[in-house]
Amino acid sequence: MKLLFSRNPNPRLAVAVARYLKAKVEFEFASPFAPGQAERYRPLNPNLSLPILVGSGNSLWEADAIACRLSRDAHSDFWRTGDDEPEMIRWLSWGKENFVRAGDVVHFERGTKQR
């Protein structure tokens, strides 16, 4: 499998999970919005956002979905199942709505804007 990522904040979860689980993935820097690159990545993710996990003739995008897939493939309990799953999803939702939004502002002001 191949994990396509960029320096933007969105892929950081998928990359961190892959490293934590010691997943058998190849990391590849990608830039789908660079001139002439969109058509290369559009079949993998129509909205061109990263991260994208590519493998076995299919692709999966969105960091949480990739974390779930990598955890299952590793036979790990990192991604909770059963009675613990709703609690985990609650915190994922809270994090996306609150923590990530605040972190994105800081990243934009201190990182992206200064480039």
C-alpha cells in the first residue's frame, strides 16, 4: 500500500497512525493541486484532498477512514470496536469540530501564510 500525504495538517493523523502501527505502507509526498497533477490524482480521490491510501486496486481518503483501515489491517485495537466505538467516535467528532479548527488557524497564520 501507498500513503499519499502533503505538508498540510490534514494528512498528519494518517501518517502518525501508520507509523504508530508500523503499517506496511510506502509514504509518498503528493501535490494534487500543483500544475498538471490533478488528473493523476483525481481517479484516487475526486476532490483531490490528501491523505489518500492506495492499495489493491482501490483508494481510500479521509484520515479517520485511513486510520480505521490501517488498524484493521494490523489487527490492532487502536481503532475501537464494539461498545467502545461510540465513545471513540464522539471524541473524533469533538476533535474535528473544536481542536482541529483552532489548530488550523494557528497553522495557517504561523506556517502557510508565511511561505
